[in-house]
Amino acid sequence: MFTIDDLADRLGGYLPPDEIQQVKRAFYYAEQAHDGQRRRSGEPYVTHPLAVANILANMHMDHQSLMAAMLHDVIEDTGVSKPALAEQFGEAVAELVDGVSKLTQITFEDKAVAQAENFQKMVMAMSRDIRVIIVKLADRLHNMRTLGALRPEKKRRIARETLEIYARIANRLGINTIRVELEDLSFQAIHPMRAERIKRAVASARGHRRSAIRQVQDSLQNSLDEEGLAGSVMGRQKHLLSIYKKMRDQKKSFAEIMDVFGFRIVTDDVDSCYRLLGMVHNLYKPVPGRFKDYIAIPKANGYQSLHTTLFGSGGMPIEVQIRTREMEAMANNGIAAHWLYKAGQTDHPIAEGSHARARSWIKGLLEMQRHAGDSLEFIEHVKNDLFPDDIYVFTPKGDIMELPQGATVIDFAYSVHTDIGNRCIACRIDRHLAPLSSRLQSGQTLEIITAPGARPNLAWLNVVVTAKARSAIRHALKHQQQDEAIQLGRRLLNKSLAEFESSLEELPDGSLATLLAELDVKNEDSLLESIGLGTRVAYVAARRLVALQHGERLPATELQPPQEPIMISGAEGMVIKFARCCHPLPGDPVIGHLTVGKGIVVHRTECRNLAELKSDPDKRFALEWSETSGEDFPVPLRLELESRRGLVAELASLITDADANIERIGIEERDARLSIVNLTLSVRNRVHLARIIKRLRNLSHVGKITRLDN
């Protein structure tokens, strides 16, 4: 059984004696605090924090992280408080423990919400100290190693959570050793029989091919020695989940996956890496298009290496990775290498670079957290962002930007800055104009064109792939709707107050404050927003305000809602919508209905759906079109005409000449002679539509034309 003395011996290799003594003191404190507590397996509870500290010792983490590992369950599972820990072990250790602790459980109806809330709090803790997540990953790794005592359904739930969040975070921070083990342990918990079969098949395949593997390894090592380059060659074993994913996604058999041999060459410096690359390409023929240089352009998590695929003897594929010893440490320990190098009293640029990337990533998480509507939306963003294959594009100044596969120009704009994304209207890719929805490819140079009055479009949510872009667009649209709802609410309330010969500006401060208190609304903007979104009726609020202004003397029951029309242009934004049942156009007689959560929905006065809305006169408004409207409006038409060749081309030409667009067209045949054409046109107003219909009627083969309604 592993003991604290065994851990102390291991720590002697890189920590000074006084720090080792502090780690031991934390262990004895945790042992006393957890006295009498046992794990599901029956072991004393303190074996868990000791095992977590041992995992961190393998990564050469600092003594404060090891102390936090020893104490990470003390706040939740025992009577010890955070101030008591701070007094005993210092503020830094207490903060780490507080960040890693399995936060005080809140009662949620949905476990998904509880997990999302916990993850949000973990991100906040990570933002204060990146070591929180490293200790948390070690904690999760040991829990995964000891899943055996749990029920099968609980095992699968924890394993899925581990795959979806913790393994991806380990990958994002470059901690490859933990990521691989978390993935394989999760795979074994979710699909135990598949994992066991693949494990047996891997062991068998390795035995059968041992001589071929040794032959390639000896060949690479001999060539390395002949070139006089220092370095070592080792076989690289595929882990279970990656084999399973390749078999499933690429629809390949196990034999096809295991035909590829993997080797890693570790050398002293970057110059030797490129010389070794030339050596292996001389020894075996490279596969075209299968070379990647992650030394020149590192991955976001700091990973650096040269990757190449070669044709071995008999056409056998060989995958070779070439890297320095520092890069090997980074590949295995990622952000934790920052402390590994500090333990050796060297501030290595690779480790520092990884730390900076991790801080940048957490900064991005915090920005997403601020923009997300709730914890579940946040966790959805994070899971989408953790983390597909990357592409690399350039800014006009030559800076490299990293984006996930499938990213669009909009994703790039938001990755530069949220304000750039919100105001982008077009872009140039390699100096050529391109649409914002263009998918990007590595090596392209992008220049974003912005305009001061531009706004995000709801349709952008269908094309972006990065979590930052998605959350920023949702945030901007939400605030856009909020601002527009406040403006509409102000117009509606002032219009109602005008019936009482008053206005918001003329009201005494006391009457508005009294109304806000009566309605339990925090401020004026909240009241106006609720009126604009239809959750409160403007006339009722106005009547009450005037009553308060006159000391409750107003006979409210004798007053009727205002009938003066509100002017609309069609370009108000998100809180004035046009009904899809009747498709109103500028020039049509229209009426507005205040719908909860949507604002005013505009209908034509002859719309049959208005009959259902007559029961609530306080929410109906007379509307009039203003003279200026730069918008196009959809209108559906139904045409009955003789079937003939070139019919669609003739209609399209006529409509284009009339300065309109066809949004949708469908043709159904009634009989051999007659066709029904359903068109949706974009027109400016009712006069524009009348001009188009007049042109259509002039065609000899056109019969009946109907503007569709309901």
C-alpha cells in the first residue's frame, strides 16, 4: 500500500526538504479530519487524497498543489472551514482547496443543471489559479481508477461526464498522459465488453508483429547513430478509445488500424528535429500530404512536434513523431510543465508559452460565461469548444490566428475582437471579397470590413462553429432586442400618457418611483422593456401613473384606451414583427397586437386571425406606415396559367425587370394544360406589388392571380 513516506521519497527528487515537510503536515491534517470516513471500496478515505497527490508528484507539481490535493475534500466532507485552512496552511492553499472542493450541493431538479453550475464555479476558480484544474483533473483520474465499487449506471454517467468535459479540458491544456488514461477508463466504463476485446486484440497484434516493430525501430536508431545525432527511438502505442473511434468513424477493421506502426524520436534541440526529418525521409518514402509541422505553428495547448507518415518495407505505413525532450515533457504534462520547469529553477519559454495560452483560454471561458444566458447554455458552449482539429489563418499584419475546423469568417472576426464581430459586414480572403459565411482553410489571409451601424444577424448562429462567436452573437441579439423593447415601450407609454395630456418627462419623480415599487420592478428601463415585450399593458401603466400624479382622484373606469395610430416603417428591429399569416406590406391597412415576449405583431386589418385577438382590446393598436421604408417584404402569390416551355424563365425575367426578387417558387400541375405556380416575392410596398401584378396580367397565358392570405 502506497504511504506518505513513499510519496516523500518521490518528492525528494525535486522539492526542498522544508516543502516536503509541509506536504506531510497537510497529509496528517487530512488524515485526522477524515478519521472514520471510508470510501465505497472500504479503504480509509485518506487513501484518495494521497493517491491524487501522487498523480501530481508524477507531474512535478509544486508543494502548494500537493497540499491542496491532500486537503481537497476537507471543506466539504468534514467540519473544517476555509479560514481554518488558511490559518494552518496559508491563503494560497486555502484558495486552491476552495476551488477544487466539490462545491456545496444546491438542490436542482435536473442533474445536468447541477453539473453545469459546478463547472461554472470551477471556471471561476480556474481564473484565479490555473492549478485548480490540474488538481481537479488528478482528483477525477483517481476517481475513474476506482469506479469498480459503483453501480453500472452511475459508472456510465460519471464516465460520460469525464469524456465530455474533463478529458477534453486535459487535452486543451496539453496534459496528454491524463487525457489518454481518462479516455480509456471512460471507454472501459461505458463499453466494457468492446474495451476488453480491443485490449486483447492489441496485445495479440503486438505479439505477432514484435519482430517487424523491432526491425523498424533498429533501422531508425542505426540511422540516427550514423548521422551522429543524439536521440532515442521508442514505439508509440495507440490507446483503446482512439482505436475504437477510428474503427467506428472510418469504418475500418481492427487489422487495418493496427497495420500502422507508430514511433517517436526524442532528440536534444529543434535543429536536430529537422535534420532527423530529412534522415527518416531518406530512409523511407514519405506519404504525400501527411506531414505536419507543429514546431513552427504549435497547437493551442502548446503541443510541438513534427509528424510524418512513411511507406515502410512491403508498403507498411509508419507514423513518426520527432520532438525535443522539452517538447516531450510538454506533450505529456502540458500546462503542468510550467511547474516542472520551475521546479528545476528554469523559466523555459515552452512552459511559459503554454501557461500564457492556458490563461488566454480561461479568459475566453470567462467572457463566454458573462454572455451565456444560463449555466446550461454555458456548458453547451464549452463542450462545443473542447476542441476539434484546428486550422491556422493570418491577419493582414501576418499574425497567426487559430480556429477550429469548419470555422467561418464570422468566427475569425469574433476571435479578433467581439466588437469586430458585431460590426463586420464583409471580408477579403487573400485580397478577394468573400461572403461572411465562407468556410476558412489553413494559410488564408483575412481582412475584415466593418461598419459603425452594423449589427449581428440571427442567421449567423446557423453558420458559426466557435463558442465565443455563438455566445457573443446571442448576447448582442439579446441586448439588441432589449434596447429595442425599451424604445418601443417608451413610445407606447408616452402615447398612452398623451391621452391624459401628460408624458414621461412631465411626470413627477415620486409617481414613477411609487409605480415601480407597486409593480416590484427594479428600474424604469425594466418597466419600459416589459411594456415593449407585451408583458405589461402601456395603457394600464399610464392610467395608474396619472392617478398617482393626481392623488388617486382619476376615475380610471371611465377612460378608454388611446386610438391615435403608431407610425411604423418596417425597419424597427426585433420587437416589431410582421405576421406570417397575412404578410402585411407598406400601404396595407394594418393593426398591431402586443404579444408577450415578442413585442408588436403587425397584421393586415382583414386578417382572419385577428378575430381570435379581439377579446383583448388593451393589446391592440392602430398602426400607420411612415413614408420612409428601405426594407423589402415577402408576399406570397398564386398564379394559374397555361403550361408551356420556358415558363419559369419568362416569369423570372419579368419579375427581375420589375426590380423584385423571387424568394421561393413551386409549380404544381392541375392537368395537362393548366399549371399552378406558387411564388414568394420580395417587394418594397403595396404599390410595387400592384405594378408587378399588372405586368403579370399582361402575359397572354396568365389567368387568375391571387395574393395569398392565411
